[in-house]
Amino acid sequence: MTFVSTLVSSRTLFGILALLGVSLLTGSLSQRVSPDPLPPVHRRGPSLRTELEAAGFPMLTPGEVRTLYQAGTHLFLDARSLPEYHQSHIPGAFPVPIADFDAHFPEIAPILESDSPLIVYCGNPACDQALRLAQRLQDAGYENVSIFPAGFEAWSAADTPEAGQ
């Protein structure tokens, strides 16, 4: 390598790193000053698992969820966004996106009793939307709330029925 080619590749590398740094800084600043910042929906798996256990909600395995689904004894509530729900969801599940809880929960509240058996889920084990929905339901007086922490990802992978577009 000649001195000129080394200099050019060093400048190129520096330019790429500078561009990356500016991009990260711009994204971080715009998130902080935005009047409507994006909500955090994913956390690291182990800390979320610990939080799930500490919350005290029953956590259901994919096999248990399949059995309860087939029995038809529980209502399923999907905590994911409406576009995710419309793309595909557990058949019969009601959409209650946690980001818009106050707008969507009143639509299903009339069919629920305080002891209605509910199963909440979101996308995958790293998603905290199901836990947040379960907590909101508990705060609203619903006593029989379980969480399917493996989420729709596990449901879909288990060759079970899906609804959506």
C-alpha cells in the first residue's frame, strides 16, 4: 500500500465513523425533544423475565395456551400495535394495543367481568407490552389475568391457527 492509498482509506474510515456518530446523536436528540417520542417496547430478556416473575401474574407456556385456546375458556387480548394485530393474530383475540389502551379498552370492557379469565400476549419474549397490559387490567379491577410471555412468535411457530390479512 502506498502512503496515498493509506491516507485515503483512513479518511474514508474516519468519514464513515463521523457520519455514524452524527446519525446516532441526531436520532437521540430528536427522540428527546419530540413532543411524541417513540415508547420503549422492548427490553433485554432476562430483566423482563425477572419483572414478569415479580409482578406475580401466572405465566403460561405455549402448550398451556394451546390447551386453553382449544377449550375456549379464556379471552385473548393482543397488546401489540393495530398494524401487527391486523397482519396476524390468535383467532378470536381482541386488539388492546397498550400504546392506545385508553382508546381501545372501552371497546371490549362491556363484555368483560372482573373475574373473566384473560390471557394477554405481545410479540415475543423480549416484548414488555403484555406485562404492561396485564398491569393496566389489574389496576382496572380484573383479577384473572395471565400472561403468555412467549407471545405471538411462539404461537405462530407452533403451527397453530392464525387470523389476519
